[in-house]
Amino acid sequence: MGGEQRFGEFVSVRRHAYVAELVLDRPGAMNAVSTDMARSIGSACAALAEDRDARVVVVTSTHARAFCVGADLKERNSFSDAELVRQRPTARAAYTGVLELPMPTVAAVHGFALGGGFELALACDLVVADPTAVVGLPEVSVGVIPGGGGTQLLPRRVGAARAAELIFTARRVEAAEARELGLVDVLVGEGEDRTEALALAERIAANSPVGLRAAKRALRLGHGLDLRAGLEVEDAAWRSVAFSGDRAEGVAAFNEKRKPKWPGE
């Protein structure tokens, strides 16, 4: 399981055994998300969502100084109001595509991750960053709001008041403070974000793919519910794995003191 598949001009998916790397590859524009790029991100995510061999997805960038600088404002500047309305579903599908991937996801961030770029990272379950990372949601400074999930995902990470401060001031946050505030989860050495994110993904991918997807589903669906409702979500997720081939193999491997060979079903 290897190789690379292109999705349009600006996005590719590389395979590393059970880890899939979703690569943002528009270096000439610091990965600014144009309509074409948004369409490609959505297409790549749709393919990954159906890929039973992909146990973890890592989102990376080919640009040396940026993860993604957000929406392509040069393109946006040329839009009529009608064109902007027509583009919205395409843009939204890119962010929800990452957010709704059924397997665990990790963002590998260095340099600028601003606006929609930071929203792509926020759509992931975990964010690994190096010391060059600069994150933020500056949309109100150009007359819009975070529209790729930022107003909903950021408070779920850092709380309502902290999210309000960051969104209302439009300020950029450097790596050390971002880690302190919980905007990123793991801070690694300079230039090591991709390597460390892939290594983290490999550790995750060693576990049951059925279990991983069910655990993610329970985490996502249960967030924000009262405890009793959340426990019902958890019970439903447990029932979905309790009689799976993965559960049988996991218990057998534990008792036989060997590594499991997950059937993935």
C-alpha cells in the first residue's frame, strides 16, 4: 500500500501503509484555497472516507513557510456577489470533508496557518506544530467571519471567551502561546512537524480500525451532550464494535501474547 494519487492540480494523497497523507500542494500561493483547490480537497476527502485501508489521515503542506494561508482572496476579489454565493458550497465541502472523515486525523502545521488554513487544522482531531507555526482566524479584519467551521470548532477547543478574544481581535498566535492555549496539541522541533505527525499517525494506526472509527464517532457525537445522553452515544458505539472481527482478534491476540492482525470489520 503505497504510491500517490493526484486530485486536481493542488492536492494529492500519499499512502504510507495504513496512513494516508493528504497533501496541500499549491506552493505558488502558500496553499491559498481557490475554488479549484477546495473542490480537490473535497474530492480527496470523499475518496478517503470510502477507503477502508486508510486508518489515519495526516494533512500536510509542501510549502516551506506555510501550512495554508486560508481562502484565495485574490480570486475572491474578482467574484460578483452571485459567484460568491455559487462558490460557497464548494468551499464549505472542503472543510466539512476534512471534519467528517471517519478515521482519526492529524494536521502537521508549520509557518502560517491562518483563516481557512487554521480551520483545516481545527477540523482535524490533533494538531502537531513546529516552532515556526503562526495560527489565527483574522477574518473579521477583512469584513467576514470564520466560515470554515472556526466559530464552532475553536470554542470547542479553548472555550467560548478565549475563542471570542481570538476571533474578535483577529490576532495571530505564535507556536509557544498556541500550545499553551490549546490551539495546537503537540509542539515538536523545527521542520519536524510532518515527520512527527506521520509517526503519531503510525502509532494510532497500529490499533483496531473498527475501534478507532467508533471511538472517533463517540467523541464527536457525544461532545456537548449532557452526561446521560453522551453515555448512550458511547453505548451505541460500543455495540457497533463488540461483536466485530477486530474485537475477536484483539482479545485473541492479547491472550496469545502477539500483535493483532486486524480484519478491519
